[in-house]
Amino acid sequence: MKARGRIGYHVARNPSETALMLEELAALATTVAEDRSRFSALLPTARKLTRNDQLRIHALYLDGEMIAAAIQPVTGGEAWIWQVFVRPDMEKEAVDEQLIMRLTEWNTRDANIAVTRAAPGVGPYLAERFWPVEEGYATLMVAIRPGMERAIDALARDRRD
């Protein structure tokens, strides 16, 4: 991809930067109908998070033009990759992977971020290439009436399978 031009990476962290980058992202998202609808659905919430200084936008640029961006809310030390947008003509260049690599490097150095996760709709397969899969999920089942032990055991067996 370097043969095409110069690659740049930028993270918008403060409200004024994220507000400006949301405008750039709007132009990127209008190129694909599906992206346009995803972007318009998240825009009101993104603006609110921006005002509260709870949003980061990670972006890759090619010769100064945005080619990929990740929307990342950050609250209570947790960061979520909420949406990833890629310019359609750059999809085969794996710019989404390059963006996640740089985002990962950035987040590991950001003292405000203890944990980074990918939201379910993002395509966790992308993040799993770079981050270890979390283990230790547990489910606690409690019967609200005495004598329900067998029913709880049967339910637990069904959930395990």
C-alpha cells in the first residue's frame, strides 16, 4: 500500500478533535449504503459521547484522505471498538487489520484504558487475531424455590452443550 502513497494514523481524543473527525468519517461512510445507515444510527450517541470526552476515533489516512476509522467509546477504563469503517476500494488492502494493530498499540500505552473489547457487531474475528480470547466466563443459576435442584442441574447441562 505504500506504493499508493503515504500512510498516516491519527487518534482523536478530545471533544474538538473527535467532533472534527466525525465530519470526516461522515464523508467516508457515505460511500456505501450500509455504512451510511450504520453511521447515521450511531451519530447521535457518538456526538453525546464526544461532548462528555468519552469517545476516541482511530483513523488511517492515505495521502491525507481517511481510508479507515474505528469508533471507540471509553468509559470507566474500558474501551470498546464500536464500529469500523473502511473505504470500499481499500478493503482488499487489509486496512482494517492495520487499524486494529495500531489501535491495540495505542490502547496499551493509554493510561486511561485498562481493557479493550470489540462490540458484538464489529466482527470479533478481526480483534481475535490480535487479542487473546477471554476465558473464565461463568453462569450462576439460583433456584427461587426449594426442591428445584434437579431442574437447575438439567438446565445447567443444557447450557453446557
